[in-house]
Amino acid sequence: MSKNENKTLDCRGLSCPEPLTLLRNLVRKAEPGQEITLLSDDPVSLRDVPAFCNFMGHKLVSLPDDQHPHRFIIKKKE
């Protein structure tokens, strides 16, 4: 996966733990500093994605606002 090639992961319609599992797998393949946009309509993602980023050391560049689906931008740790 190229650092310049940011990815979008569309997890709409999926429920916990699928969005987080798919995100974890994509982050593993990403290069340090690469950004991943996650779309999710699962309300549990509002808790799980920030916790995942905090635990793994990735940066949560953008948190969802009141939009639906929720849109997270995650930057893989350098």
C-alpha cells in the first residue's frame, strides 16, 4: 500500500466487531503515516475506534460529528 494512496473503508451496515476487525486488518497493511477513512453506521464505533487508536498509538485525525454515517480519519503511527 503506497503512502500517498489513502484508503477508504466502508463498513456501513456492519455491526461490532466487524468494523474494528476490518480496520485493524487494513491498518496492518498500511504504511506509517498513511491515512484511512472509515465510514460506519454502527454506534459502537464511536467508542471502539477512538479506543483502538489510543491503544495502538495511531492518530485519530478526524472524529465524526452529527453526520450519519460516522466518518473517522485514522493516521497510522509513524
